[in-house]
Amino acid sequence: MPTPRPAPTLRVAAFLAAAALAVSACASDDKQGTGTAKPSTTTAPDTTSTETTEGSSETSVVPVVDPGDGGAYEPTIDPAKFVTTIDNPYLPFLPGASWTYDGTSEDKPEKIEVTVLRDAKTVMGVPVVVVRDTVSIDGELVEDTYDWFAQDTDGNVWYFGEDVKDYENGEVVSTAGSWEGGVDGAIPGIVMPADPTVGKAFRQEFYKGEAEDMFEVLATDETTKAGDQGYDQVVKTEDWSPLEAEVVEHKYYAPGVGKVAGGKGHVELVSFTPGKAG
């Protein structure tokens, strides 16, 4: 799942819009984008300056994650190719499941709470699973988001949109980043493949100028610790968006649990309650 964003005053100015990834909702994982794995890094990508025809210069950003699509992203969303249960072992969004993460944001304590709801919603003809994600910094709510996910028949988990509300002093100050698949050109993307493979890159979402997250699988056999718990056979990803080009995140997903660490401020899982299908 894409990392919750800090309050609007903490956001970075938008950079270059990314190229998109051509995939099919009914395609198997081996037909997805195939970027090349890159070294672990949290530094800003290189920039180069080029001259325009008028003689002025413009700055371009070398992509940290390259979905290798050539610039076309037009997945076919066929509702018949989706199931109603998300049981991908690395993102088990079963009803009632919940995760609590602790971290820091600008040296202040941050708490993230994620809960799979039983709410019903349909996006682009696909019944989606609704996941609520709240972020509090120093005890104050700064974001309350409803995310929409669905799993295809191959086992890939797709992200269909989000309803974002950012708060300051208890008041909603922004809904930036909100989007819904099929509305105003917004397109769903894959957030967890059925078979994570090192070197493969994916578009998580595409709503130009608002939501352009992508990721690449760096490892599938990591060992990591979150809180007091150790995890094996962990999938490690590198996450990046051209809208926050200087921010590079690494996330860690454990089988049967989901995300256990990573993201802005390197949050760590401190409690997990499994859900139940049906």
C-alpha cells in the first residue's frame, strides 16, 4: 500500500510527470513491467540540464524507478477478471484485519493505523475492498484516508483509488492526492504482484500531477525486524514518485502479515490482527 503522506505543509513540490506502465488486468505477473533493480538509496536522483529551442534551460530527473513502458499505460480493467477476496500473502486485506505502526515525522512521534473495513464500494465495475488509513503526529490527526483495492484472478493486488483528507488543528485543509479509477483520466495500478520477482517494476497508480507512485522489487528473501518481531522471506521494494522526486522509500512485506516496515520516517509494525475471509 502506498505510504500515507504527511500534512500538506510537509509535502515536496511536484517535479516531472512519469512515463506510464502498460499492463493488462488479466495478465499474469510475468507480463508486467521489467525495470532493473537499483542499489538501495535515499538520496535525490541525478538531474541534468538541457537547452530548449529558445535557448532556455530546463531540468529533467533521472527516474529512480523505471517501469520500462515506453510511455504508454492503458490497462484493460475487466470486472470478470477480479475476485472479491484479497488474500495475497504479502498484502492480506481480509475483513477485520488491522495494523498499527510507530515512527517519527520531523522528530515527532508518528502513529499509523490501518484497518480493513466491511464497507461495499464499486470502482470501474469492480467490487473493491475499503481500507481506512489514519496518520497521527504527536497525537494529532493529520490524515484520514480511505483506500480501495481489488485482487485479480492471477493474484495481483490492484489499487483503485483513495479518498484523502488532510487535517490541521482538527480541520480538513486539503484533499489533494484523492483519485478514483476511471474518473478524470485516473488509472488503477498494481501495488503487490502475485509473484514478486526481483527487478520487476510496477505502476501503483496514475493520476497525472496528483498520484504517480511506482515501485520495484529489490529482494524477496530479506530478513528484517519490526518492533519485537523478526520476519523471514521478506519482500523489499523501492518506492518512488516523480511528484516527490527527491524522496526514495524502501518498504518491507512479510508473508501472512503485509507491510512490516518502511516508508517516510521508517515506520515499524507494532501490532497486527489478522482478518477473516467471508
